[in-house]
Amino acid sequence: MTVLEVATDAHVRELAPRMRAEEAAEVFAATGLEPEPALLQYMALSTFSRAVFFDGELCTIFGVMETPDGVGIPWLLSSDAVERHPLSFWRASKEILREIRKLYPILLEYVDARYSRCISYARRLGFTV
């Protein structure tokens, strides 16, 4: 079962040490921050952020930042739980993105060019890379 909750600092403390290595590297390259402070910063800059659980296990925290002209900048950072729940993760990703697009018809996503798995995921979700 998939459950979404408003993301909290407690969720960040749970997810940060379990963040996938490629994502921790991407976050560091983008911000110069380790996972926990980066997640806290992303949440603080976002119009909303949510924690996603599959079968009671925290899998991801995601949110959307907004530019002054209303463009949405979605972000998602995941734990090792994605590997245990790949189908749930994919289905939730598509459903959540549909909802985000209702709020932000124009989305801009930043991905580290070295993170090929994320680039593939973004393409499958319909982003132009």
C-alpha cells in the first residue's frame, strides 16, 4: 500500500542515511551539502513536500520548488527501499507527476548528467533530457 504524508524533519532523518549513493552524489554535486541538510533545504524552498511509504517503509521524499514565473521544479530523493518496491515506485511516480502537472503545467527538472538511471527514469516519465 502506498501512503503519502507531509514530509517532516523526522522523515529526513530517517531517509538521509539510507539515500541511494547516486542520489547522495547528485545532491552533493548540486548543493555541496550532505543528504540531510540538502533535504531540509529542498523542503524549506518547496511549495510542498511529501514522504512516500510503500508497505510502511519510507521510500522517497519529493517536492516542488517554484520559480517566480510559476515554473515548477520537482525533486525526488529516494532510499534503498526503491529497490524493494520498484513497481510501486513506478506507479506512484506516474500518479504523483500527473497531480503535479495540474498545479504546474511547465516543469523543469535538474539531473546530474552522470546519473544515468535518473536520466532514464525522467525520460520514461516524459521529460525531455
